[in-house]
Amino acid sequence: MLAGGFRYETHPQRIVFGAGKIETLPTEVAGLGAKRALIISTPGQQGTAEDLARRLGRSAAGICAEARMHTPVEVTDRAMAVLTKSHADCLVAFGGGTAIGLSKALALRTGLPQIVIPTTYAGSEMTPILGQTENGVKTTIRSAQILPRLIIYDVDLTLALPSSVTATSGMNAMAHAIEGLYARDRNPVTSLMALDAIRSLGEALPTLHRNGSDRNARLQAQYAAWLAGHVLGTVGMALHHKLCHTLGGSFDLPHAETHTVILPHVAAFNAAGDPAALAAAAAALRGEHAGQALYDLAVEIGTATSLKTLGMQEADLDRAAELAVQKPYWNPRPFDRTKIREILGQAFEGMRPA
Ligand code: NAD
């Protein structure tokens, strides 16, 4: 990698990491030069959003707890009305990728600065990317205006994260790190981050499966999510993310669960395209074969391992393969429709990669 040279463009963000750091929220809002923050969450997190509003006192402009998965444009339209009425001059998103998606969509329309308090491991807070849906079609936008200015990673807010979300959003972070490791535009720093994310998730997720309130494992998973999110926001992803985008966007499969099922199969396939990267990933997972190690990890932490269990119909696999090859994109190993159909077939059945 060094001999070929590299280009590394970082984003202007401030990261505040540690137990109890939520206490800095009022200072951070003021530090942005803002006076009134609209708090964004999903309906399930409304109670904690209200706690945040109390913490902000007069700096709280209101709460919008209407975020929905895949950021439907009609939800953003309704949230825009709440935002306008609130006269907020900054956004505070609390929750996972769903809450952050709504905050990003509002920032895109208004240019307001965002503070994000992530409570899952999906990593959206670290990227200038917004995926949104309109009339059932998912589109992706990349813009500096979408990038959150400040992230507060407070482990205390993740202790109640349900076991299933912990496992699958952790595997979503793993997917960013695995694809970052073989990205065409990777650099020595993103590779270090990706490897440490893989190693940390490989250690933390099984511990959290046994005991979700293990603080050290929660800290380790959150640290890994930050690293993996940074990698996702910095380098280009490949076949795995493309397949998951197709399956989520066109077949309405759940985001993090789909990543968990597909990742072992794409990692196994790509091992012949970038043997060094996948060998490093396997070693970080203390395995010999990255695809098998990822599959075994998914089994160990109790997630679904087949598309069948996620509700995919076998009759749709041909169309999914067709859609996935419609637009060309880079991957460390060339592929065609037949190969994609084969990978999808294995993922459909939930077979352990060979
Ligand atoms: P999510 O935000 O939908 O959260 C999953 C569930 O966990 C929700 O029901 C939520 O209410 C609940 N939850 C979250 N935090 C909790 C907590 N502390 N305690 C209890 N429950 C909690 O899931 P996700 O996997 O974080 O995000 C998925 C979404 O994010 C998708 O729409 C995906 O497209 C998007 N995403 C975007 C990017 C990007 O860079 N743009 C990256 C990753 C994911």
C-alpha cells in the first residue's frame, strides 16, 4: 500500500467518548453557537429524548420522536413542519441509524448543525451519507451538509440496547470494517482502524450476547463502531454493501440483519480477490478463514444466518441478482450475475461458507 501512495481525506468532526459524557451536551450545544436544539428520536426512545430535553432546559426547542427506518421522505416532510415551528437552530439526534437518518435529512434541507448521540453500532453518525426512501425507492445522497459536527458516545446510554440490536448492529459495523480493509481507496490509517474494529467486535459481541450490561464490552463495541463508522465514511464500500442495499431497498429486508446474513458469504467470495486483507481479517477474528469466522460469530451471538428467516422469497433471488449487477461498481474480485445468484442462494439457505 505504501509503495503505491495514497490519498486520505478526513472529515471535520469532534468526538466526545466516555461514560457520563452526555453531561457535556448543554456545553456542546452552546459551543456550536446554538441556542435552541430540536431533539430527534424514534418513538421507542421518546422517554430518553424527554430526559435530554430536561437536561437542556431552556436550550430545548422540542422533541420529534417520529423517525422511521430508511428515512421515508413523507416523515421528513412532517418533521420539517415541527422543526420550523420550533425555531430550533441545531439538531440533536439520539438513537441508532434511524434517528440519525431523520436528523441528516433535516440538516440537508436546512443546513442546521447536528449533534449525534448514537446508541447502536451502525455508524451513520460518522458519514456524510444519507439513504432515504420515496415511493418505495431507496436513494443515497452524499453531502458535507449531512455530516454531523459533534458525536457524543456515552456508554451508559447503550446499556439497555436489546440483545438482538446489539448483535446485528454490531455485525453491521463489522461489515463496514471488513469492506474497508479491501477498499480500493484504503490507506494505512483506515486499515489500522478497520482491523482494530474487527478485533474489538470479535471480542465484545460474544461477551455482550452473554451479558448485555458488561460495561467494558459495551465500551469496546462502541469504540469499534466509531472506528468502523469512520472507515465507512472515508473509503468506498464494495459488493457486500451493494448487495445489502439492493436487498433492503427492493425487497424490504431489515438493514442490520441483512448485513449479518450476507457478510460471511461475500467475505468468503472476496478472499480470492484480496487474500492479504481477508487473511488479516481472519487473524483479527482468531480464525483461519474470514467467511467462516464471521459465520461462526453470527451463530455464537444468536443472529439469523439465512435470508429465508428474514422473509426473503426464493422466487425473488433471480431478480435480486439481476438488480445487483445492473450498475457496475468496484469489488476486489470480479463477479457476474451467475456468481451473485450463487452467493444469494447460499445466503438464502444459511450455509456455512466453504
Ligand atoms: P435503528 O436505529 O433502527 O435501531 C434499531 C432499534 O433499536 C429501534 O427500534 C430503536 O428504537 C432501538 N434502540 C436504539 N437505541 C436503543 C437503546 N439505547 N435502547 C433501546 N432500544 C434502542 O437501527 P440501526 O441499525 O442503528 O440503523 C439502521 C438504519 O440506519 C437504516 O435505515 C440504515 O439504512 C441506516 N444507516 C445509515 C448509515 C449511513 O451512513 N447513512 C450507516 C448505517 C446505517
